Amino acid sequence: MIDRRTFLLNASLGLGCACGLPVALVSGANAAGEAEDFSFDSLKAKMREKAKTPYEEPAGDLPEKLANLTYDQHRAIRFRPDHALWKDGGSNFELQAFHPGWLFKHPVDLHEVIGDRSWPLHFTGADFEYRPPLKAEEFTGLELPGIAGFRLHYPLNRPDYRDELITFLGASYFRALGKDNLYGLSARGLAVDTAAGREEEFPNFTRFYLERPIPGQNRMRIWAELESPRVTGAYAFTITPGINTEVDVDANIYLRGDVERLGVAPLTSMYLYGENDRTGFDDYRPEVHDSDGLLTLRKDGERLWRPLRNPENLALSFFSEDSPKGFGLIQRDRHFDSYQDTEAHYEKRPSLWIEPIGDWGKGAIMLAEIPSDKEIHDNIVAFWVPEKKAEAGSEHRFRYRMHWGSQPEPGTGLAQVRTTRTGQGGTAASEPDPRKRKFAVEFAGGPLVKLGSEAKLEADLRVNNATLMAHQLATLDNGVWRQIFDVKQDDSGNPVELALTLKHDGKAVTETWLYQWTKTA
């Protein structure tokens, strides 16, 4: 498992509020090198041809004193607020860069695009402040071969301050924010053989092209080159800030070699424990997670809600779909009382909804849940796996819109799952049996508000690899209905799969609750 949360958090907090280029670069005068023609079509052609050549490992060309930086030393490097690109050009956007070194040993190139021409941008040590334990004089006149990554700022929450909006840092990882959000889950450009029984490959965004924003512009366009031993790619991002920030992605993927599991629109999050599985955590906080469920909107309009778990062993779930309307990792619980964390504020972490553009065809949404004992670990992964084989020489294009925010998922007339609670199965007087489990699932909103407590609802409860024992459907206050049931696992070597939908007159009035349980969870 990769501990990305530590360096992402400290990159955001420890490197300061602003970074980047000399102010003179607003005019492009200090760009390094000659201008080149640029278009997305030419970028795609370049990466298509590059896929026909052997992969070349990026040169480890960082100066020794940067390559050997420790965590504390790298964290002490901060960018100068008055050096941000576009800061004084009248634009709503400004760009700030991250310093190479520590974990970021392969520099990333950055280019500014004006019209159909691009200019490489150059950074030096003068753009950064080197604080103790570093000695600033040792970095005087330092030339940098590139940057570790960058972030864009925009007046997202109030008009007089440019908040962090989106960060690209490390491999092909990036994170964005909607209004009033704090950084939480991440996205990636591509996943290659994640949990596929072989070593996972992490493609890198190696070069970015950023369109110079003009005054009053409320969106930003970025293009990127992606590369790894078996993959190249040309990506286009159109970023529109808002209550839910939208990122339109056009991913063009070219394969150098066969890929067992190609992961499209991959999402990475953290789930330590919640209402359904806090066993083993001695913590004053009721819940700790960046996301609490996987939501899927099927082609026929059915909504599937799958609460996340922190299993004892690696758990993989595949949800076969044909042209899904969307999927995402959602932080549905937005109440501070659920977390009681005045530092992390998990109730403010964004959800991320993926809306496919065009027909994605057949495939599956894969959910990987990785055992974790610390909240610094990103242990949840979800992405689309196309049915089409990812073979050497093949090309793949996927377009999708990402919605980052507190409530980015599409609206629904159905009642939603409010909580999932689990505990020891049986009655209060019965002896504990590890093969028995009790579930309490609550639905709220939608038609349940108008139906009233006297409505005759039916619980469509489906159980696989278990025997259904006691079960009861009851109404609570304010249009909340709770289904309580016990199951006893049949085959202890396989997980129990559960599905529940509430119906009225034979018609679904709730989304479908899904769950996977093993006796060791």
C-alpha cells in the first residue's frame, strides 16, 4: 500500500500558500527555449508514435542535494507568494509549483500555451524560500531541471482570495475541491494492473501544457503527456470551478504492451472505520474516512449504494455494467457529530462523481478495499475496467466529466441509504457466533416522506452464501425506515453478498443497498 496521504497533505500545508514563476513570466518574456507549435491533435499523434518505441526510464538528473532531501527538509521549502504565474495579469487563476526532491525525483516539464504556440517555463531557486533546517545560502543560484508538480488557485469560496482549486503532484495523481471543501480523495490519470496479481505500474504525467487564462475567464484548459513502460497517453483537462468543480477529461491511451487490468477514471480514497465496522479501533471519534460509499447509476436508472469497509484481507468487488451513467466515491455523511474531528474535518471532504461522456460499452466497476490500521493510508480504489482487451498496439479513448464537491452525484426521486450498522448476530441472550451477523439499514427521503408510517412497504432482501434469519421492517420518525435482519454465513471461505431494496406496490422507492461481509471483517 502506498502512503500518499502524508506527502500530499504536507505538500499542501508545509510548502506554503503560493509558489511558481517570476512575475515577468506573465508576459512570457522569461520562458526558457523557443516557442513550438501546439495542438491537442499533434500531442495525440506524438504519444501514439511514442507508444511504438521502447520505454526509456526518466533520467535521475536532480542535483545530489535535492535528490537526497529528507521529508523534513523538503517540507521546509516554501514558495514565494509574489512569484505565482499570472498573479498580476488580471486573471482569476494563478499557478504555483512544487519543488523537486525527496519522493519527487523525476522532474516534470511545464509549458505555457498562447494560441497555437507553447513556451517552456523555467524555475530557479529564487522562486523558493529555503527555511531551517536547510541553509538558504546553499541554494543560491540553484537551477532546477523541472518541478515536482503544480497547483492552481482560484477565488472559489470568496471573491477577494484565490483558494487552492486543483493539484497535480506525483505520478498521475491529482485532487480538486468544490466550494467549502478540504482535500480528501484523489484521482489518477490511469491505473495499470491494480490488484491484478502482478506488480502494479504507475504511469506518470511527464509534461503539462497550460493555456494562459485571460481576465474574467472562469475555466482553465490543461493538456498532459502520460507515460510508463506499457502505456503512453495524451490527456486534455477542462477545469470549471464552482460549488461542484467540474473537470472534463479526454483520455487517449496507447498501449506499448499488454495490460491485464486497465483502470479508467481511477479514484483513490481512505476508509478506516465507520458505523458498520469500527471493530478494533480504540478512538474517541465515531468515524474516520474520506469516503463512506461507492455509488453507481446504472443504464436503466437503478442506483446502487455500496458502503465501504476496512476488511481484514484484500477484498475485490466487480459490478458488471453496460454503459453506466456514472459512478463515484461519495462522502454522504456531512455532520460534524459523526466525526468529532476539529482538525481533519472529514465532513468537509469532497465526493467525486464520474459521468461518462459517450458510450463506454460493456465492462465493470472494480472496487478494491485494502486492510489498513492508519488513516494516513489510501486504502480504497475504484475504477472502470472495459471489457475490450487492453493489448499491445491497441488504442483507447475515454471521455468523462468529474464532479468534485459536497453533493456532486445526480439527483434522485428515490429514498437513499442513510446509515448501515452491523453487530453481533442473534439475541441479547445468545452466545456469540462469528458466522452470524446483524444488520440495521436505514433509508430516508424521497417517497418515504409522503408515504407515512402506515404504508405497506416490502423489503426485497437478497442473500448469497448465507441463511436469512430474523428480519423486521419498521418506520422511525421523519420518514425514516429501518430494516433489521440477521444472517448466518454458509461457506466460511467465501464472503456473504447482500442486496436490499424497499418497494411499495411492487415498485422500488429506494436505491439498492449492497454489502459484502466476511466473518473476519
